[in-house]
Amino acid sequence: MQKITSLLLGLILFSMHTVNASENYFIMSGCSSNRISIIEKTTQKELWSHPLEKNQECNSAAVDAKGRIVYSYKQGAKLVTLDHKVVWDYQSGENTELQYADVLPDGGYILGICGTPSKIIELNKKGKVRKEITFATGIKHPHGQFRIITKTKKGTYIVPVMSGKMVLELDANGKEISRLPLNAKNIFSALELNENKILVSAGDEHQIVSLDIKTGENKCVVAQNDIPGISLLFVARICLLSNGNMIVCNWDGHSGEAGVKEPQLVEIDSKNQLVWQMNDKKTYGKISTIQVVNNKKVIKSLIK
């Protein structure tokens, strides 16, 4: 299978998700997990955790500039402090799934709500709605619509449609710019590389795909058995590091016993060689989302 090319690696450095030198700390959780955790990568030690109620299905979590944690919990999103006080709780209502919650570069927040219609909500720094757009995925059941949304540097929104085997690009007002087919089951997330290129985690296709959102051209850059000694299961969220390495959430919720031996997190280099892995299901359960914690105040407070 093709490897990530040097050109693609160059593009990765422009990604809005690349991280700084404090990339040894991560916030993570997952569908079927019982909590959100902040860990130290090298030791895999848990520095902080926040409990989740049963069936909350957290597929996104992030730390804001003030060191608070925003996360999705299936029918809502919360912002909580490190001592677990709720700052705000946005509830999406019946017949919906709020699968995406994240911090925007300007300090606001973005929420993705699956339903009829689907919605993207932007909140200001105080948690008040400042923007709401609606759109249609073409998928009736909320659970099959999407998980992770990407707001691009040019202000558009990239929505990988899970059951639809496609990626949508919406303009700032929610108008559909393009609907790009992608022959992959349950695609989970996308990362912006540059104005035209994204990386897509292709879920049950067990691979990561490079997609040109202008032409629709796509190619596999990491396949199921490209990593020596590792088999990719459901490829959930991916995280790009500033050195060009990639961390992959290797979620085993659809794999049964086949997923027991495989690590939950895998870090690979530009040649798809294994750099680091975490395989501690007893402690952390299933992991479908991970992001770097680069808030130095938070890190300092947790490692005292």
C-alpha cells in the first residue's frame, strides 16, 4: 500500500491540528468509555479524569484556553472545570445526537448535532449561541450521520457522513459546496491539511485516506496492515503531531474478540512505522477521540 508521501507530510505541517512542544499530554475518551481522561504519554499515567454517565458516548473532548474541558455526551455538550464544576450544559433534545464539541481558535466553541435537520452551532466564549446553521446529510437516523466536524481556515465546514460514504463541504452559511463520494464504511473524522486536502479516518474500512475536496481524488495512505505488528480496527479520530507523526484511535467496538489484542492508541511515523502505542483496556476502555493538551497551566497544575 502507498505510504504517506513527503509532499503530504509537508502539507501536514500546515494543519490547524498540528501541535507545539507540549505534545506529551493528551485528552481522550470514547464511545463505551466511562470517563474522560488526561494522560501523560510516556508513562501512560492518568493525570485527571471526569466521569461519564452510562451510555453518554463521548466522541469528542478538548481543553480551552482557561483550562476547562468541553465534551460531547450524545444528547448534549458540557463545559466543566478541572474540579468538575459545570460552566454550561447545552442540551440538544430528543431525537438528536450531539456528537461533536470542540474549541475554536478564537476561544469560542463549536457543536455538531445529528438530527432532522442536522445542525452546526457556534457558541461565544461565554457559551451563548452566536451562530446556527442547518443542513441535510441524507441520512435519516441521527446515529448514522456524523461524528467529527472540521471548520477549515477559510471558514467552511467539512462533515464526513458516516452511513452516506461521503464527505460534505458546507460554506459559512450552511450551503452545500460539494458532496464527495468516499467508498468507506462509517468514516469518522477529517483533518485539514491545506485549502484542498484533508485526511479522513475511514472507520470500518480500517484505513486513513487522503482526499482532495476540490477534485474528489482520494487515495489510501495507511491501510489495515501497513503498520508492522499492528492491525487497524475501526479507525476513529486521528491526531497529527508537529514532527509529522500521527496518533490513531484504534477503536475496537465493532471488532469483538478480534480487537482484544490490538492497542487502543497507535503512533506512527511518516513511513508507517510504529513509534508508540497504548494497550490498557482495563484502565481506559475503548478510545475513539484524542487531542493534544497544550495548555501549559493545565499541565503544570496536573503534574504537581
